[in-house]
Amino acid sequence: MSPGPTTPEARPTTPEARPTTPEAMFRVTGFEHAGPDARITMRTGDWLLDDAGVPCSGALGVFLDDAVGHQVFTTRPDDAHASVTSELSIDVALPPPWTGPELVAQGWTTSSTGRGAFTQCRVTDSDGAIVAVVSNWGRFVALPPGVPVWSPDPSTPEPDPALRVSQLLGSRPERTADGAVLRLTGGPELANPMGIVHGGIVACASERTAAATLDDPATWWAASIRVHYLRPTPLSPEVELTASVVHRGRTVTVVRVVGGPLGGRPCTDATITFRTRD
Ligand SMILES: CC(C)(COP(=O)(O)OP(=O)(O)OC[C@H]1O[C@@H](n2cnc3c(N)ncnc32)[C@H](O)[C@@H]1OP(=O)(O)O)[C@@H](O)C(=O)NCCC(=O)NCCSC(=O)Cc1ccccc1
């Protein structure tokens, strides 16, 4: 069945009407490095909420991709190189909601080669409870001409704090006979500095698309999100994410989400595992 276009939202802008960034949308700040270790924070707020007002694991995508991705970036061989996420594994240890006002990711480099690094981080909430454990196979790539070396900009203005995940992504998934589909119309707010869709945005959109296949979403939470980034996801034409249910159990549901440009080759292949909230 071919779905119609998903419901578009107004594109998030900042109070100054400047385009925002994935980091500003999801309140990811405080990039700190001390030797081989990293510390990054995400404030909690409405940007963690789904349309029903329930916090969702996908909203952690940008934060967690940055936490492990920035760790790879800092080990790049020189300023002529950047890094990309090749495979991201997010294990969410604690069902949401998580205690705010902030979540803290502490990361490290587990191993590195000339091609990239395997990095990991552990995320805690403001009670000190472990929220997630994350791994990343990151790869060095030549920095495209004209792209400056990435430096997180804490001065980027943030959009309206009342905006929830689907409003920040700019669209909602639709359930289909086979699963669910989400179409990202793709603006600069979804991109990383290299102009491709941010890996954390793909992780978030994949989890949101997978959740749309659930019969009673409020009774489930995404306990793991694993994304293979097969090739860069371009911002245009629109990006289509298609979810299909691999297994629908009583307490565990596994959903596969494949993403890429509409009508084009797949760029990402994600597996999301939902568990019941009991
Ligand atoms: C490089 C590798 C990871 C591994 O590749 P392998 O499998 O060994 O390589 P293979 O040569 O077989 O090529 C396979 C396909 O890949 C394409 N391609 C390869 N190299 C390049 C290149 N340099 N540039 C452009 N395309 C390249 C290549 O043309 C081919 O596609 P085709 O068949 O022609 O259509 C690749 O899978 C890839 O780019 N994945 C996507 C990663 C991604 O988008 N991650 C998420 C965003 S990261 C993020 O947001 C984090 C962040 C946050 C904030 C700030 C900064 C960062």
C-alpha cells in the first residue's frame, strides 16, 4: 500500500527566525573533553515528548549520536578529515520518564584504527540512574570542500520549548497495512555540518516510525535502537522511512526501519526493540 504524504508541521525556527540545528532543537550542550574522555549534556523538557505527552527514547538520538560521534571526531587524524557514524547501538536501560533537569553522557574511546574509532558512552539522569549505554563504530571521512571543521556552537538560538518530537522532526508517521511510513521533508535543521541528515535525527525518526506500528503505543517503550548508516542520507528529495514488524510478541516487539531518499537506494537500516512497561 502506498501511503499519502505524512502530516507536515511548521518548520522549527528560533525566536530570531534563524534556522536551528539538531543540537539546539534537542537541547544538547556542554561538550567537554578531558584527555580521552568526553562529557555532553541534554536538558530535559517537552522536546522529549511524543504526541501523547509520553517521553520517547528516539528523542535521545541527537544527544547520543553526538556523545559517541564527537568522541570519534576528536581522534580524527587531522583537520582535513571529519567523522561519520557508521553503526550506532543505543541500549536504553531505564524506561522513560528520566529525572531532569539534565541527562549526562560520559564517553570514551574503546579502540581506534586508521579508519575510525569504536566509542562508547554511559548516560545518567539527574538522580544518577543509568539511562542508556551506547556504542558507535565511527569512520573518518575527508572533509568536503568548503565545510568548516565542526565546532558545537552553544550560541545557536533554540526553538519554542513547547515543541515536541514530531514538531521538531517536521512530520508524523502514518500507519500502513504493512507497518508505518514517515516522510521527512528535510530542512537545514535536520542536517549535520556536512549537509547530510544528522545520524541522531535518523535514529529518532526511525524510532518514531517504528512506534507507529504498535497497537497500544503507551504500553511500550523503545529499549534499543540500532542503526546502520549505509551511505549518507541527503536532505532532498524528501527522506522516506519505512517500518515493518519483524516480531510482534506479548512483551517484546521488534521493528525494522529502512530509510533513504524517496525512490532511491536505502541509506539507513535500523532495528528497534520495544518492551512492555511492566
Ligand atoms: C563511510 C561509510 C561509513 C563506510 O563506507 P563503506 O561501506 O566502507 O564504503 P563504500 O565505499 O562501500 O561506500 C558505501 C556508500 O557510502 C558512500 N560514501 C562512502 N564514503 C563517503 C564519503 N566520504 N562521502 C560521501 N559518501 C560516501 C559511497 O559513495 C557509497 O554509496 P553509493 O553506493 O555510491 O551510493 C559509509 O557507509 C557511509 O558514508 N555511511 C553513511 C554515514 C552517515 O551518513 N552517518 C550519519 C551522519 S554522521 C553524523 O551525523 C554525526 C555527526 C554529528 C555532528 C557533526 C558531525 C557528524
